[in-house]
Amino acid sequence: YSVFPYYYKREDNKYVNGITAPLKKQNVNFVSHKVERNDTLDSLALYYYGNSIYFWAIADFNGITDCYADLKVGNIIKIPTFNAIEFDIE
């Protein structure tokens, strides 16, 4: 996902694209979601975050490198709490 995440930077009124580091995975609250038929990363992002463009957060948090691969029904996916998402910048 070469142009994600995106967010609006209020300081200079610009959209920021690109990922600089993986998400932190320790000490982050999340919801466990049991994958159902027809679930996709973007449909889960739409359901949990209200916007499908944030599919990258779910993919990165779960170590999913192929965002177009089908999710396996019955598997558990961790949905990080959106306001707790931070990048693991060292």
C-alpha cells in the first residue's frame, strides 16, 4: 500500500500520503473480529472506522502483506482502536 495512510495535516493544510513505519502492536487496544463470508479489509475498515480507506491499518496490525488476498472465514482478525494507532518510529 504505497500511498497509505493518508490524513489531513492541519498545520499546513495538506494531505499526507505514504507509510513511514509499521504500526505499534504492543499496548494497543483492539477488537477481535471473527471473519465472516464476504468480509474484506476495506469492508471491515468501513464497519469499524467509518471509512474503507483505512484498510491498511487492519492489514498492517495483522501482518497481512497482500491486501487483495481473501480473508479466511473463521479466522480472528484484530481491529486496532483507531484513536490508539501509532507508528513504531525509532
